[in-house]
Amino acid sequence: MSATDNALAPAGGLDLAPRALRALALLVALLALFGLVPLAASDYWLSSILIPALVMGLAGIGLNLLMGYAGLVSIGSAAFMSVGAFATYNLLLRAPFLPLPVVLVLAGLIAAAAGTLFGLPALRIKGFYLGASTLGAQFFFEWLFTNYAFFSNNSQSLTISAPRLEFLGFDLQSATGRYLLAAGVGALLVAFAFALVRSRVGREWMAIRDMETASAVIGLPVARRKLQAYAASSFFLGIVGALWAFAYLGTADGHAFNLDKSFQILFIVLIGGTATILGNFLGAAFIVLTPILLDRLAGSSGLGLLSDPGAAANLQHIVFGAIIILLLVKEPDGLSALIVRAARRLRRPAA
């Protein structure tokens, strides 16, 4: 586990807060997530800010399991999101008797199989060359889903429309329903991620990341663990892809999961912090909110340059990129490490 996710555990291995207090804090967080937020937030906030930030944070967890904990590389995260989105669409369309949770799990497993296949080069190559091989998945699946109409039910536009989202008779079509779907699935995925990185598999991932040769010498199954890392990462991304397509976009095609989306997920991990679970949501909030803030500032500015939409968009990209570079230079471990350090200073008794 990272320092971020263990911020409440001081040196010596003793819990800073009793388990009952932790359980109470978790209960309050869940009540806020599922009760207060839907009541307080408008449809705009739910649909345009909270849902994309939540879903992209989950995508960051998917990549962080691979990159932060297992030390492997992937530049094709969005490709496995597309596999999950198109698998969910086809399962709901061709097997309507399956409940939505089962469909999401099956879509995640299909994406995991694809991720395992494209993770095979990790058994032979490392670093930049491994990144280039995962980039092949990005181009392959984008080409596949934009050229073969079977995956979009023979639609001429090759676009998949959101199927009717419902569970146990509850309609999830509204902004609140889609938010609750994303939040519910997200809570389960976060719990699964914590359990996974604390398990024997997670510990062996970190051992292989830090000392691969030594791990092989002591008998750890290095090849199997690497493929399991790709499978677990792609499983997360497959489910997240379905949420992105149907809980946020409402419709999608192969181009909705392009290389830009893969780089966004990579930036989320770098900004939030590697080898952390909750830090990914900080990175996602930064990625989602910063362009909105820059757009608002550009709209309220009286500069003539910003009156041109093209110039404003380019300036926004420049400023956004500069902020990311500055943040990574000042805090290479991400926003999560920055917050942990600030929390420790606040807990330190005054001299």
C-alpha cells in the first residue's frame, strides 16, 4: 500500500484511529456519496462533473494497478475501455435476460481476456518497447469497432446507443440514476482494488516491481503475476468503459476511446500519484475541473484573443499542459503525496 492509502497509520504499525471510528467515517462517506450528493447536486453537476470525474478516477485505478503496483507499462488503456463498452452493449442487446451487474462483470472479463492477450509481450520486453506493444491494442480496437458494423448491431453510423439502464425494476436513465449506478459500481471496484493490493497477489506485484530478478530467484511466479496484472487492469477498464459510454456519454463509437483518452488516464495516474487508490480521484478531479475552470476564465476575460474559439482552445491546452508539468516537477509523487504531507504537518504538535 502507498503512504496515501495508509495515511491514518503512523510509524510502528499501530492504527491512529480505532476501527470503530474508521467504520463510522466509512459510513458517513457512503451516506454522503449515495444520499447527500444526489439530493444536493443539480443535473448539470451530476452529468457533467461528478459522473465523469468518478468514472475517470476508476479508470485511473485500473491503470494504477498495472503501472503503480506491478510496475508495468500500458499506453492503450482506452482500448480496453472500448472492449468493455462494446461487450456490454452486445450482451444487453443479444442476451436481454442477463441482469445489468452480470453483464458488467462479463464485459470486464472479456476486457481482461483482451488485456491478457496484449500483455503477453511483457514476458519478453520492458520499458518503452512494452509501451509500444500496448499502443498496438489502442489502434487495433479503434480500427475494429469503427470498421465492423456487427459490434454496433449493423448500424451504418457504427455508433452504439445507450441501452435502457435498469436494475431490480429501478430506472437508471435519469442523471441521478446514472450517478447512483456509477457510484455503486465505483464503490465495489474501489473495495476490490484495496483487497487486491493487500492480498498476496498485490504484495508479489510490488516485489516484482521493485526487484524482478530477486523475485524470480526466490521463486515468485513472475510471468503469471505480470499477466494477472494486465488482466486485473483490463477488467477494471472494461467495466469503466461501459460506465463511460452509457452512464456519461449516452452513446459511443470506437473514436470515443481514442489515444487522447489513454493519455488522459495516464495523466490522472501521474497527477494523483502512482501506487495509490484514492489518489486517482484527485487526478481525475484535476483533469475534469481544470479545463472547465480555464474555459470559464476565458469566457469572462475581455481579451480579444480569447474571443476566437480556436485560439481559446489552444491557449487552454497550453495552460493545462503547463500546469501538469509544473505539478509533476514540484511534486513527482502526485497530489496524494502533497495532501499526506500536509496532513502530517497538521497532526504534528506545536513546538
